[in-house]
Amino acid sequence: MNPIYDLKDEHKIIISHINKLQSYLNNPNFLEEIGETINKFGKIWDSHETKEESFFEWFEKQGGTFPFKKTLLEEHREIRGHWQVIQNFLNSKDKEKLMVALNTDGQMLINKFKAHIGTEERFFDNLFVENLGIFSKYKA
Ligand SMILES: [Fe+2]
Ligand SMILES: [Fe+2]
């Protein structure tokens, strides 16, 4: 299976969670939904990130050129930091601080994640054309 299809499908799911989160952002009535979204989002993101990073490693081992790998990996850590801040306030059950965190870290998470996925998709689309042959050797 071409790993890029898989990763792109997961991006669609991640984006749908992000959009949901965005729609709840200014509304404390949705705290429960926010918690659920953050948790679902966290789960798919964990497995997506692991899959993606091992794909990056594999791709380099095949001799693929990948100048901005470092940036993408740094972005993974950075976005995770925002997610962690929200997660901490969710756990603390402090509604007011959570709403503040959602509007700062939450908004940053949304913006950075969308930009990050945009960069990855452009990269994947280029890879797809340039390296079609090597993907037949990929095993997830
Ligand atoms: Fe990524
Ligand atoms: Fe990704």
C-alpha cells in the first residue's frame, strides 16, 4: 500500500477534528464536546505522527531527498506542546483557564496544524510523482 494514501486519509480525519474544535472555541457550553474532540484528536494524532515519522525515516533510507524533514519534526513537537497545554487544563477542570487556553494555544494549534498539513500534502504530492517506483517496496 502506498503510505501516502494512508497519511492523506488521516489528514482528512485530523482536519475534521480541528474544524470541530474551531467551531466550539468560544463556547463554554461545549466543554464536554471539546474534551471528547481533544481526546479523539489526540489518539489519531499519536498514531499518525508515529506512522509519518517512520515513513520519513524509511524514505530517507531509500535515498529520498527531504530537506525540510527537520522543520516538519520540529512542528510535530511544537503543535504537541499546544495540545498538552489544553489537555492539562481539561484535566484540571478549571473552566475559565481552559477557555483562555483554547483561545490562545487552541487557536495556535489549529492554525499551525492546518499550515503543517498543507506543507506535508504539497510534499507528498511531489513525492508521489517523483518517487512512484520506491513506494512499492514500502511496508507499514
Ligand atoms: Fe506531520
Ligand atoms: Fe501529517
